[in-house]
Amino acid sequence: MQARALASFLLARIRQDRNEHRYQTLLQQENQDLLNLLHVGFWTLTVPKNGGHQEMVLDPAMVQLLAFPEEAPATECFEVWRQRISPESVGMVRQAFADMSRTDQAVRVVFPWRHPEKGMIMLRLSGILVEETASEIRYKGYCREISQTSLSGADRVE
């Protein structure tokens, strides 16, 4: 009798685990599809305190948004992203990262960026300080293109 109850319990638990895994996979796919439709990409930026190379890791949506090669190394991604910021906006973007570090809160900045296929576009970058150690600072956030035709008035570039 106990063996049958234990077997029944284990079978129910296995089904529950399988269903939870399916739901998590489904939820992740739906979120990724939604983010792709909204043209939202995620990034992580690691800044070494010793002056080494900064690394920007991009998710597939961000790679597509910025038209970067998928196999581009993280150091190259950062350099190309930084070099394409409009020169008059570099200080504003640097200030946004300084604000992320200083306030420990999410910061948003909108700036012109030279897209390799579209020319000058407006990017909205939002990010937070994730971790600061003795050797590096890590930021994480998302980015999207701001376009006059696809967004509500709150995000429109005038």
C-alpha cells in the first residue's frame, strides 16, 4: 500500500516538474518574441578599473538592432557601439553611466547613433549598475531604436 502511494506521489511530482518546465519555456519564448517585435535588445557592459578593454555582451535582439555580426567579440562590440555614438552626445552617454554608478538606480538616455545600414538613428538606452568589485564595474540594461513612426507620443523624437 505504501509503495503504491509513494509511486503515485512520485509520478505526480514528475508530471508537475515537466509541466513547470514547459510553462517556463513557453513564458520565455513569448517574452522573447514580444521583445523582438518591440525591437528591444539587452546588453551587459563590463568596465575594468585597471584601464583594460571594456566588454559589451549583446543578446540576439541587440545584435540585430545594431546590425552587428553575431560572432563579434565583446570588446569589439563595445568599441563599435561607442564609436558610432554621435560625437556631441558622448558626454551625455558617459554621464548616464556615471549616474548609474552614483545613484544605484536605473538611468535612461536618448542619443543619436550612426547605424551601419540606416544612417543616423535615435537610440534609447536604459541601464543599471549590477555589480562593482575591486577590479570591475558591470552594468546591465536594454536598448531600442526610437522611431517616429512606430512609437507612442511619449517616445517620439521631435
